[in-house]
Amino acid sequence: MPVPNSNEEPPPQPQAEAGDIETAPVLDAELLTALGEATDDAPKYGENIHPDLAQRWLPILRKGMDKEAKDKLIKEYSIPENCKLLRAPSLNAEISAAVTDIARGRDKKIEAEQQQLGVGLSAINRAMTLLLTTDDKQSKVQAIKILSDGCRILSDLHYSETQARVKLVTPGLDKVFLNLIQDVERDETLFSSKLSEKIKASKAIEKQSSQIKKTVTTPASSNTFQTAGPSYSRYRGNWTRPARFQPTSRRGRGGPRWSTPAAYRPAAPTPRSRSPRQLTPGHVRKRDSNSGTRRSA
């Protein structure tokens, strides 16, 4: 065994920084009782069940049962006659006619789930009755089979309630996020405990795709009005030309008179000179004695 050298210096001890918290003293039992019980956010689980049982229930809890197998089990284990309250109560006809279609449809869905719960309890009670009344091995096997069917029915009901919670939450989420959680499987959380990692990976992919995506420039739109020929002027929208004639007004009696500027005054019409009618030497004007009009001879 090597002997430690006395001349060697001891290793440096880590020094406590200014922000470090010193070791807290252990409190007395009476003080801890006065503080009350500590709350733990982590869920507390019970004893483990047999691994073969867990392997049969976990797939149903994740994805549910096949519809044909589910309907077959519900028909097989009917509600016992001496415990009719296990059957889901139906809505009164008077109340059904008074409520809205949305409320009636929601009640119908909850009624089907409650009926499935009653069937699962009926299967468990049938197995317990078999174990209490018989002692042979064959009856025990039959009871275990019934108990297994009851657990399947209740596990499928558990899955249905999970899907109902998902449908209740998703309408308030963004469409891009809905595509991200479309095929996700639940675990201890409703949308998987790895949801934050998927969101970060999706944002990273979106950022990289935006960097390598080709940008397309669109040509600027022309505001000119396309006309049939080159003689038309440019389209001026709602522009209107100034009025040609402006009225004159007076400010009080003897005040200044507003006159129209010379630039907007209309030009005076030029008198048209009428040329005399040219008569040929063969034409002679004569006055009709009866009508008093002139006619050409």
C-alpha cells in the first residue's frame, strides 16, 4: 500500500461563492409538525401488478379497443337484474324536448360512456360472485377470464376519456401545432412528455427552411390604364378639370366685384359673314302675285 508523502500539499478545497447558500440546520420534529405536511408534485403510484397484466392493458390505454371486440364484450356482460342502477339513466322525454341539440348530443355521449362503465363493473361482480360460490379450479379460470374482460372494458373507457380531453383542448391551438401533435401517443401527460423537444425541433426546421428557400420577386404592378390606341392620354383616376365658368359675387353693397379671370373667360364668337347668293344670268327673280313670295324663273 503506498504511503502518502507528507511533503505534498493538500488539494485545494472549493471556496464558497458569495451567492451560495449555507447548509441549513435540521429543524426539530415539533417545528416540522407545526409547518404541516409537504406537498409533492410528482404522482404517487402503488404496488406493481403482474407484468403479463400490464402488457395487456397498456396497448388499450394508448389506442383503445377494436370496435367489434368492444361491442361483443358489452353485449356479453349485461347489467344484472338485481343491480339495475349500474345501467346509465336515460334522459327524460320532457327534458330532452326542452334542451338544445348540442346539450342533447353531449348527454348522449356521456350516457354511452356511463353505460360502458356499468358493463365493466358488471363483469367484475360476476367474477367475484363466481369466486365466492365455487371452489374448483375451472371456476377460478372462468373468473379470471371474466375479470380480464372487465378490465379491458374499463381500459377502453379510460382511453375514450383521454380522447375527449384532447378534443376539448385542441380547438384553441394553432393549426401548425395541431399537425405536430396529430399522431402523438400519450404517456404521463396528455400530449407526451417529449412535447417541448418536438416544438423546438419543429421551430429549428422551419428556421432552416426559410433560410434556404428561394425568394421570388414579383414585378411591380402598373397603374396606367391600358387603352386601345396611342392617342389616349394617361388615366388620371378621379381627377376633374376646373370649372370653365365661375359665378361672380359681391360682398355687400358697393363692395368689390369678383370677376372671372381672363384665362377662364370664353372667347367671343366671331360673326359669320354670309356670302350673297350667286345668281346665274339665266335666273330672274319674280314675285308671285298670289303668295307674295319670290321664285326663280
